Amino acid sequence: MIRLAGNEDLGALRPDSEAAVRILGLYPAYGISAKFLRFWCDPNRQVFISLLDGAASVAITDDADVEETAAFLKMQPEIRNIRTSEKAAKEIAGYGGWTLESGVVMTTDAGLQTPALKPEELSPREVYPLLASCFENGLPPFDSWYVDVSHRVRHGCCRIYGFRHDSRPVSCAMTTSECGSAAVIGGVATLPGARGRGYASSIILTLAKKLMNEDKAVFLSPKNDPARLLYSRLGFRECGGWGNLKKSERV
């Protein structure tokens, strides 16, 4: 039976997958007592779930009871989206109630290229309009997004880098989740007029090298083949798959 997770439970979760890092990135920033955030796990610690603002992350082992996990997720009315591994997402989707999108997860090794340009730190407030203009599916409303991201920046669980032109950010990337020994790079965006100048590549490589120098594992999830090919050229390699589940309108 899946139950609320405690500090000891979350201390046992290893940051060896994108989903696990997403969960662990919330834990040091907020702890387990925040009313707007919940953590669950099963008694065997084979399933870990976090829920924030309707978005759940699920880290699940190959030996876990997927049917029980799928039933639990479907019973939570607040959950609108789920992020997990590609394998788990396909299995959960098989029980109905979700639409599936999937892709590859990549990580770093010693062969990363050297960034050609040096990005600078950006603030959450100034980068939000850039992200909102580049992401087709949109972002959460500014107030809720800003409160979360700025809080995690202050607690060392998020960092944002990018380039400005005429004092306005034109390209950025960030650690969307970060814990003591791993991080997920995301939020990669460049305005159309600033593309082709090596901005995104330099930001991603700078972030990855900073994280690796801190002995942190690095994960990123290209949303399409052009992005995957770009990251491969930079020196990233595939290490797994991601799955996004969106609650079906019929549910």
C-alpha cells in the first residue's frame, strides 16, 4: 500500500534516474511538511511519488507493483500530469486514463565539448518571459512559477544561466531539479532571432561542467530529434527514456 513518505524514506531514494532527481530536488528545498507538496512511497521503497501543483513525478523500480501504482495515481484527483521513466509510463498508460508522450534521457561523460561562449547568471523574474514565449505548452502562471523557482534558487536547488542582448535575455537554460548529488538540466530556450550563435550549446555545456565539477550526475531530456542530435554532438549520451502522462479528458 502506498503511504506518505518520511525523511528516512526519502533518504533512501537514490538519484539514479531523471524522475528520482525530480523528487529529490523538491525535498531539500521544501522538506516534507509543506502543505502544497506531498511525497509518497510504498513499504518496500520501490515506488516514490512527489506531487506539486498538479504535477507528479514517479520513480519506480522494475520489481514494483505497477498495477497498484497506476490505481493510486488515478485515484488522486489533483494529479493532472505525471513524469516518470518511459517504461513505467507505458505500463501505467496501459491501465487507461492517460495519454502518453515519451523520449530519451541523456547524461554526461568525460567527452563533453568546451563551451565557446561564457554565459552569465539570470534571475527567475527576467527569464520567465523568455521561457513563456518559447514553450508551446506554456508555463504555470508567473506568480506560482516565480515563488517556486526563486525559492529553489535561494536554497541552492536551482541555477539559471543565459545570454542577454540589449539587457534583455535571449537564451537560457537552468537546473529544473537539483539535489546533493545530481541535477536535471531543462528550460532550454532561445529567441528565434538569437538562434544559430551557439548560445544554447554554451549554456548547457557550462551548466553540465559546473555540475560535474561538483560531482553531480547530470540528466537532460531532449524533446525532439534535433535536440537529441545537438546534445549528442556536444558529448551527451543516452541513458534511458522519459515518459509524460497527461490525464485523459474522459477521466
